[in-house]
Amino acid sequence: MKHKILPLAAFALGVGALSLSGSASAIADPTLSVAITGNTPYYNGANYTNVPEASIPTFTVEVTSTDPTSREVCAYIGGSEACGDVDDSAALTLTIPIVYEMTGCGASLTGGLTCDTWMEQINPYNGTARAMVRGNNASGDYQTDLATSADYPIVFKDGDFSAVKTTNLSISDVGVHSAGLTASINIPAALKSKISGAALSASIYRVFDREYINTFGGGMGGGFSLWDCHGGTSDSALDSDLAKAIYAIKKVETGDKTEPAYSYEGTDYFYYLSYAFQYFYRCSTTDGIFDALPADDKLELSLLGLIDNKKYGNWGGLYAENVPESVGLVSELDPLSRTYAGVILQLDDGSIWMEDVSGDDYGIASKNLIPEFTTAKLEALTEDELTDENKGSLIGESETSTSGSTFRIYVENLKQACVNAIAAGDTCFWSGYIYSTPTRLYAANGSDLLEIFKDDKGYYVEVALPAGYTGDHKIALYDEVGEFVGWIPVSILRTPSSGTVARTADGAKASTIISLVVAYIVLPFALLGTLTLRNNRKND
């Protein structure tokens, strides 16, 4: 199984135009001309990024000039280019590699190309390519369109892999942190001889909480994509800290709760968004080595790293509501989930073909949705198993508290991975149980995910003590992957009558700090820089 960290922006369907340095002219250079004279046949829609250099398909381009002055120019097709000097003495012949046949706007584009320009140069839908030349024109000004070739009919290898479809996605063997995923792959018989291997790739995006103020709109959108199953870390090489980093719940906060985003005609408009989410990929290969296509055309994949007692599936909108100012802060639990999967094929020339799983309306409706399922509850230790030997390094804010109140528990010797996450503006999420009979504890906002905070005394979590609980109890904490951390004793007093202030045994006011663990999904249009976590698995 492998894990790979990539920018969340890789999840986007849209790419904005990049700026170019230097001035640009809208007038083509009449002294230059360019033509595509041929290409190495390749599979339409295949990705050649990971094949040996000698196997990367190429276009041959000729640039001619009537200007006797030698100058450097670059010819480019899509996201690739080649450069050389040209004058009127001879044509400049360039070889341009095409490593990725882009079928939509989502790749990094060369030299400030927009998506529209890219599609003008390589159009997989009508099978044509167009070369462009950029550099300094005869006046010494830089421009991107010194010359443009006529459309060239691309020579493709025989094989339409868009006919390959994933069907019958099903979930089985659901555990506390795992589930089994199986799928059938419909492959036309004529294509099977062109396929050297296959893998099942899955994406898990789960939003647990969100909190927002949005009085002036602010749409959120994104799309669906698959991982090509190359790179990452195999399960066999996965240590505890790395596993926690990959599968951990991340928290992002943007905007401001109290300061308006802008004011117009005497009205303040606010924007604030905070969300906690889990996002990772799984793939049934190791080190990009694909297994041969099974005889029954069925693939299996283990989904690991899931959070216990959580529903996974597909629901929720990708747009925040336009909330009137009078409504104020909106908090929601479990607002959104996106889980989907598709097949990755390794073709006989080493290239990779990925199934298109994108849907309509910015991915709101996607293909290949994984069926809904709920993970099992974490199996907490029994009270007899909570001993002095495994008490750990937890410290309660006091020895007593009151039922229904919020109780703070400090964590000494917090693991470095969590310390680093908090220092970077992220956090960790744990779970807790109260005894004698293990009962799940919740944060003040109703979530069973307990966020790690830091104050001048150290790192801590806060739990809402259940109403009606009195007497001596134990509280046990478990970290983000379900590992037991330790426990503390606490004596719970009956809630004082209405109108009084709850106080601890030493007379101090009981803590009523509310832990706001909130979430919403801002897909790549709003969250460039957020990391996604990719991984894959070799099935035995």
C-alpha cells in the first residue's frame, strides 16, 4: 500500500491562467512560420509521465525564418516545448515530448498557457494538434504567439480505452478503521491484449464539522480525480507517526469571525469558514507495479485509515449558504462526504490510463460512487484494564467537576507528530470514554472527535461530562488512530441548582470553554496549498 502527499489543488478541475514576464504583442511575426511534420503514435488519453524517456511520444516541429538575424525561439505543444536558434539559412527542427495527453484543465501548463490555449494546441476530442512559437519578435518584444501551425491530425495507437468502465462497487468486512472495496471492470475484449496491468484507485474525502459566517455568498466547488498509483509509501514501510500524518483529520480556518471582509454602503459583510476533514487516496499497487488483470476482471482494495464510528459515502452540498448577517455563526456536524473509485490501467507501452470519474456541476454528481457504510465503534478497554501501570501522563484540570460541564484534560509528553501539527496551525483529534461501562464522550459542540488545544499550561482536550453522571469515574483517551493514551480519575458532583455558578473543589470556576471543532469542504478553488494524502496497497 502506498501513500503520497500532493497539493489539494491537484483535485481541481480548473486552472487559472499564469502570467508571463515581458511584454506581449497580439501581432504574429511575419518572418516566422511553424509546422508539425509528424508524431510518434501514442494512446489517446494515456499518461506517459512515468515511462522511460525513450518511450515518451514526440511531435516533430519545423520552424522557418526569413530573417537573417539568428534568435532563440521555443516551439510548444500543450504543456511541452523545445527551443533552438533559427535564421533564414535553414529550418529549425525540434522534437517536443508529450508526456500527458490532457483531457481537461487540471495539469500544470507551460509558460502561462490558459486551458483554452492548451485545448487549441492538443484537442483529444477531435484528434488534432497545433504548435505555437514564442520568443522575441523582430522588434525585440517578447510574445507567446510569434507563429502558429495549421491543425495536424494526431496519429494515435489503436485502442479506445474510454470504453473501460468500473461497475458493481461494493463494501464488505467493515471494521473500526478499515473496509474492503471490490469492483468489476468492464473491458472490451479487443483491448485486453493492450493492457499489461490494472489497479483500483479510491479517493476518500470526509468532512466532519464545519462552522461559517457567509453573508455575501462565496461559492465552493471542486471536482473528482483519481491518483495514478505512482509514488507514495507502501503499507509495509508505514510507521505509526507516518500513518497518523496520512490519515489524520486536518483542520483549516479562513476568514474572520469578528472583522468584516468588506463594507458597502454602510453594511458590513463577513466571511469566516472553519472545517475539519480527512482526505487521502488508496490504490491496490506497490511502487507503481501493477498486477496483471484478473481473469474475472474483478479488483479488490482495502480502505484503511478510516475514523471509527463514522459514516462514509456521498452527501452534502459544495456551496455555503448565503447566510444573512442576523443569523451569525452557523455550526454543523458531518456536512459532507465524497468517496469514489475507478480503474487505473497500465498499457503495453508503459503508459497509464485513468478512468474518468468526474461528474456534473463541479463534481456534485460523480461517477463510481462508493456505497455508504459506517465503521465500527472503537473497542475501548474495560474498566478492569485501566490500571496504575497504563495510567499514562494525563492530568485533569481538577479532581472534581460537575455533571453536564466541560472538563479539561492536559496531555503531558504529547507525541512529536501532534506537536508539529499544532505548531503548523493544524491539530490532532482524539476520542474519549468515561467508565465504569465505557461510554463515548463528546466535545462541547456535539462531536465525538476531541481536538487537541494548547494554552500556557500545555496541550489539552476538553470533554463534555454527561448530564446525570455523579460519583467517582474514570476517563480514558485514545489517539487519532485508536491507540490507548492513558486515563484519569474524576469525581463528578451533581449540577448546582439554576442561577448558581458551578465551581470546582478548590473554589475556582469550572471550565466552560467551548471547543469549536468545525468543518466544511473548500475544494481546490479556495484552498490551494492544503495537502492531500495519497496511498496505495498491494493486496495479498
